[in-house]
Amino acid sequence: MGSLVHIEAGRQGLTKEIHQLASRRIILLDSDDGGVTVQNTSESYLVAEVKARQYEDPTLVRLRESIQQCKISAFEIGGDEALRYHGPLYVPNVARLREKIMIEIHQSQYFVHPGSTTM
């Protein structure tokens, strides 16, 4: 967070609290009736790890540069700054991340094999 010098002394605490909420992915929005709407977003720890690890793969770093130079159209950088391939999040093959995701998916209590007819 930057300097709060330009904000009135009585409002600096509120500004700090708003920044803390934003760092926890909680956003306050003005509503039409003069109130405030709270928007909370969350993401899987695996999604967060995929996004972070995309910067560890040298091939993906070069892909990002090519996308910014408009040389590649199959890949895109989403609004969340994550590299995507035709829409879905692209999972880099670093630190056994793909294997980790497969293990997590298959060991989840919510996993149902697509060919399965029973739960």
C-alpha cells in the first residue's frame, strides 16, 4: 500500500481496512440504492499455484512475450494475468504440478469418473 499522507487523518484507518479487504480478494462496490455490495472471490489453491508457476517455465515466459507482440493467437493472457490456451488455464509442466493436480482430482471425495453410472 502506498502513502496515506494525502488522506484525511480520520479516514486513514478506513483506507487501510479497505486495502486489507482487497488483499483478501474482497471488494466493496457501490450499489444503486446508495448502499455497499460486498463481492468476495476465491480460487482453488491449485489454480493459484498454476498461475504462480507459469512464470517458472521458460517456454511459457517466451510465449507470454510472443502474445504481447501479437505473434500467437491460440494462447492468451486473461484478465487475471494467467496464460490460457483457447480459454482454459494452461498448466505448466514444472515441479510435478500436473501430477499433483491429477492426484488431487482422483483422491477428491467429489470425484466421479465420467464413465461411472453410480456415485
